[in-house]
Amino acid sequence: MKTTLGKDGLTKTWQEAFEPTVMCSNCYSEALIAFVAHEGLDEDDADAARVYDMHTNKGRRGRGGYWLHDRCAVAVYICQDCFEATAIFNQG
């Protein structure tokens, strides 16, 4: 897994680009991008360990047990008001 700081990481994703700001999950103020952690997007990261291999996905609707099924990218944002982190992820 690699990490890209700030706005340079917004395109390090398996789906659409991450937004530069999001609503804080704690106080609902604006949170700014801090970094994006991403796996498998670069050739030299192709054979690295994967988050989806850490646990089994036994998810059933309404029953919990969900886990990732593919490589992921995680954007971490920091709120300027309450200083809490908010994370958003997507998968390949």
C-alpha cells in the first residue's frame, strides 16, 4: 500500500476521483483532504499484501459481516473545526 499526500492523491482511486473536501462525520463541518492510501495502482505495488485478504467477507444484507472484496483506496480528511478524521474508501 502506498500513500499520496494532499490533493495529489485525489486521483489515486479505483473509481471516480475523491473530492478535495467532504463533510466531517463528527461535527458536519468541512474536512480537508490529508492523504490517500491506495493499493495495487502502481506496477511495483502489484504483488503487495492486500486489505481484502485480512478478513473473510461473509456479508449478508441486514446481517453484517461485510469486508472488502477487492483492492481499495482510502481518502482521509481532517476537520478544521473539531480536528477529527473522516475516511472514504472505494474498491476496484
